[in-house]
Amino acid sequence: ASFMISLRTADNITVTIKPRSGVSRSCQIRIKYVYRPELKIKPGENVTFSFTCSTPEKYFIMDIQKNIDCVSGPCPFGDVHLYPVGLPRLNRTFIWDVKASTKAGLELKFSTPWLRQIEPGGTCPDFVSYNISSCIDTAVVNIGTFCRSGSVSRVKLLGGVIMSLHLPWDSRLTTSGFSIANRASIKRLCIIESILKEESSVTLMSPNYPLGFPEDELMTWQFVIPSSMRASVFFHNYSLSNCERKEERVEYYLPGSVSNPEVFKLSDSQPANIAGSFNLSLQGCDQDAQNPGILRLLLQVVIQHPQIDENVTHLVDLSKEWNMTVTIHLEGWPNRIPPMSEPICLICKDPRACDRVVTLVSGAIYKISFLCKDLSRLRITAEKGISCVDLRWCQKKIYSLSVPKVITQLPIQLHKFIWKLLAPDLINIEITSPSLKLQQHVPEQRCNTSYSYSIVSATPQTELNVGVFCPGGSIEKIQMRNNITISLKTFGKGFLNESNHQDLKMSFVPHIKDECTFTVRPNPNAKVYLQTPNWSYGLPPYVSISWYVIVPSKQVARLGFSKDRMDITCETGRAYVNIKEEALGAEETVRREDELLPKPRNMYHDFWVNVSNCKPVEKTQLILQFWVTLADKQIELGVILAVVAGVGVLVAIGLTVCCVKKKKKKSQNPMVGVYNTNVNTQVPGKQGLFTKGRKNNESHVYAVIDDAMVYGHLLKESNGSVTPEVDVYRPFDGPMGDLPPSPPPFSFKKDIKPSPNTEEPLPLMDTDPDTYTFAHQKSGQSEDSGDKSEENKEDTSMSLLENKEQNGLGE
């Protein structure tokens, strides 16, 4: 097919057909018998041509440029038409280059559905795009690239303008969609008008974005909004230049403001909840010639209906809190940044200070409100720091690790509460859960509560993930060295009901030996699983962890490991598992990394389990898990029979003793003996040491006296200075063994001559023990005396020891 393009001189239009970049030149332009790779048709020319291929749109593009001079002559104001007609179906660009004086302004007015600005390099859904540039003298500033269907209704420019319309080869668009009008000088680079009638958002960029805004220039965005709607401004991307004079800033003309223009820095939170139309201006500065920097800005304006809860404020009193921050944000923050098209949720610290993310700090009182249709999209993340510098001041204090009610009372779900516990060297941290106790989250024992605690112990060199814990377990206490981070994370709305029962507490304690120590009181009806920290990556090298397991006195614990070996090989050092009961004489069980772990065993007392790591070789990590159960103590049948037999023997002995005592009471009268000190004593059975036999002397005789006699005078010194203790019983409180103690050795007094008539007390300084014998009344012989031998009848007063020794010699 052939095409004919006829250009009038007065139209000042030039048409250029040229090859597409990066495409082979297998297709040519033919004019009569001449083949050309490109074609340029100037004003006043009439050209007929054809293509040598059936799909020229794959090989060629076309520019149609119209030059308009508004300086030397009148401007053709009004609607702009697409001319000439009958052009070949190629990707084409219409360009209107309008030259105008800087003392006047030009206005580009767009017909509905208006325009929407996109970032440079972006594409439009229908591939129809507009590009607007401003020309001031020889400088060209790119105002922006726009697609159809948006809110930008007018663009006012100072000086000349270059307007481009890009159409794909298959577009059927026949009108330009804009008109040009003359306006008075706007005294700034440009004014962009955006009309927003419904709930929506608009994204706009500063001229030359992402390159720098012209030095010391001023531009304005005008937002036309119904007074019944609310607008909020957000700066999503900006950078500042290096200013020598003035200061880069934004200025607002807000409805109802008594301080217009209101000036903000680009780093400030921008106004929100604006009722009605407003203007926003960007002002540059005089830049440093050596290092100018770049001033650029990408902003978003969100339009919303007034919310039902717009005037409902929530009091957040953090005046009594210390070192705490509360951040209210969208779900998924900060990793997920919601698209600009997503309905926005705003948090307002006052009617004009609203943002998608708001951080509240301790020591202040806030009245916050929400501009959000669905508050379930919002979350709270809080952080609190607790530190100890001097153990003398903070050791006695117990800190409650519970979420303050000022947070749980907000209509926003708590996502996470983080406690950062800072302790210097030689001061450690103890975490307790007195009533609820903690359960370690392991595959065999998963947490199903509405919240959990993640505990991490950290130093500048290493980080130890102690584990994830939830309430309702057996761990009463965890002691850790170094700085600790505890993160409470919630799951669902159930935390609001359970938040009143939190009992996690923290205190600072003196230095501990191990990296971490757990105190465990197993639940009698549950199997408790415990595992080493850093489960995913293995216990760090040279780290020691201990568990102290409390066993009730009437129960027995069963301890077992979940695997047979440690499954590591040490590069340096040794890894050990130590088990020891807290009982006198209890043996300690020790296993190295190259040995089998102990089989399940019973533990009858409180016991320790310690795991100490070496430096493992690569690709091996120390990961251990063990379990503990409790059961009531069972008494074996043999023990029961032995106890019953022992009780029977004791009963028989008791009955026999009672019978003997009863018989003796019938035959004996109570009597009191007085020791005779006037005779020498002898060792039983050694009669040869004395001139008389025991039968012929009276050394064993006690005189019978009445009970009422006082015999303390027998112990007095000659000067009467000692008052003896009479009838005082002193219990033995020395060590006792399984066998009774051996009697002390006998000693003998020497050179003591007995007096037949006088009784003198022994000197107190003489401590040699003497043998005591008792003489019974002959008239009152017991019934058992009749069974004794004749020898015993003749010498009834012989001592028991003497009699026993003589019998032994006789044998």
C-alpha cells in the first residue's frame, strides 16, 4: 500500500519516518523507484511513498513535530488536533514545541479522564503517554510523564513548553486530549492541578525526577478536593541538595489555617486529615557549585471520607513509663510496604499529625485517633529497656515483664512486646514464672497458647537463642549471663483475655558459672521435654548449660535422652554430659561425645543435668534433647515383708521386757545405794592383784539407805568450796555409729589403804573409774535365783564382768 502526506506551509509541521533502533533494515521506504532507509517530509511538501514489507510497524517509527511561535506572533490557542491525517500505522510521536516569553504563562488543559503521572521509564496500560517539558531560555526541564485516566487536569508553565503524545501503531485515538491557553505569569516553574472527587490517592513527582530539581526554583501542586473529604500527604522518597543560601522546604496553604503558609521540612511528618482543597509548594535553594547535590521528591496524597471514629480519641499515658517506645503500624511492617493503591490506615497524634506509622515515647501523654476503615490491619510493637549498673541498687528489685494495660486497652492488636535487659559484667539476669511456669516449645511439646516468649542471650561476639517458651509448663526459673532480649509475640485475639494473668518476672543476680541454668519442677502428670539452646544451629563452642530438676520427696523421676549419642566430633576440647543427684554419696554420671548417652534411669532426689560443648568440627553441631517424667514411689514386696518381720520382733521383745519388769517389781523393793570409798577396787577376774578375794572383802557392798537421804556431801572438798550437781541427767550428744561405742579402758588406783571404820570421799582430782557392785537383801531373793548354780549361791555379790571373765578362763 502507498501513502501520501501533504503538509501545508502555514502549519509548520515536519514528519520524519526513521528505523527503529535495534531492528534489522530488511524493510525499506520506496519513493517511485528510489529506496530509502528513512524519510523526512518538510512543511509545504507532498510525498507519496510505500514500504517494501507488509509489517512496517516492526521496522519504523514516526515523529510529527509542530513548531508554534508565541513570541513573534499570536498563538493558536484552543484544542490541539492530530494533523496530518492518513498517516501510516506506525508507532508515532506527536510533538508540539511552543516558544513563549517568560513574562507570560502557558496552560495545558486536559480533557477527561485527565492524566496520571508515572515514574520515568514506566509504561501506561494502553501505551498512550504524554510527556511535558518546560523551556526557559535554553534550559529544558522535564515536568513529568503521564498516562490517561488520572486526576491531573491542568499544567501551567512559565515560558515555552514541549508537549509530546506517544501513540502505539494500533491506536485509534484521533484527538490530542488537551488544549493550550495563555495565562499571566505564574512566577514559578510550574503549577500542577489535581482534582480528586472520590476516595483515591495520587502520586506526583518533582520536575526532573529522579534527577535534581532546578536550583533555587519554586513549583506548586494545587489539590482540588470537596470540603466533605479528608486529605493526607506523605513523602515516600526525597533527597536534599547542599545549600549555600536559603533552605529547601515545603509550604502549605491549608483551609482554615490562621498561619498560612505553614512551612515544613521535607523530613517532617506532613499534614494529614486536611478538610478540603489546599496548595503544596516545593522551594529549592542556592546550591553549592562544587557539590550541588540533588533535590527531589516523590509524594502521595490520599483522599478519604471522614471516619466514624475520626473524633474518638484514645488516651495513651506513658508519663510513668521509663525507656519505652510504642509503635503503631500496618500489619507486616517494616518488611512489607503496602502499595499506594491499597486503602490507607492512618494513626493521628493530633488532628493534623497523621501517618501510617506512629511511634510514641515514654514520659508523655498522647491522644491518638485513627483514620482507618479496618483497624484489624493495624498492629502494635513496643520495646522497653531495663538495665542495671550497680548490683547493690538493683539486686533486691524484681521487675515485672508484663504488657502495660495502657497498651492492651487500645483497639489495636499487640504484635510484639520486646524487653531489652542490659547487665554489665559479673551481673546476670534471672527470669522467673512463679505460678504459670514456662514450657519450652519443641516438636514433641508445641505451644498452643495465645502468646509466647522468645529469649535470646547476646554478647558483641555471639548470640545464643535460648528458645521459645510459653506459659503452662515446668520451668520455674532461667538464669542467664550477658544481655538478654525477650520478645513476647501474640497469636490472634486471645491475648486480650490472657494478658491479665501474666506473671513473668526478672531480677539481677550475681555471676553464675554456666551460660544458662534452668530450674525445672516437672508436672506430675506430664512428660517434660527439654532441649539445648540454639536448636537450629547447635550449641556454640565451649558453652555450658545446666538444668536443675526438682523431684518431690514422695515421687521418683525418670530421666531419658531422645537419642543414643551426641553425634558430634570435637576439633578441640571435649563435650560432656554430666548427671548427678543431690544426695549424700551420690555418684556422678559422665559421658563424653564419643560415648553412648545414659539409658533411661530413675532419680530419687533432686538432680543436675549439665551439657558442656567442645569446638566441633565443621558440619557437626551439638543438639541434645532429654525428657523427665514423675511417678509415685513404689515399695517393693521384700521391703514390706522385712518391715513387717522387724515390727513383729520388736513387739515380741517389748512383751518380754514388760513381763520381766513386772516380775521384778513384785520381788524387789526400791532401794538407794551409797558407794563405799574405803576399799580398793580390782579389775574383774584379776584376783591375784589383791590379798583378799572379792568374796572375802567388802569393796562391793552398798549400804541401803532411804530415798530421802542426801548424799551430795560425799563429793565435797575438805574446804567445802565445791557444790556438786545432784541428780542431773546429761544426754550423750556425740557421734554414734552402727555399733555402740567401746567402753573406756580400766585404770587402777595405787597406794590406797582402806580404813575399816571411816569412809572418806575420793579426791575430785582423781578421775580413775571404779567398778560398782550392788548387794541385794538376802531375804528378798528373786524367783530366778533358784535356777543358778551352787557357785553363784555362794558368791551372789560377784560382779557381772568378773563372773564373765572367770567363766571365760575356765573354758
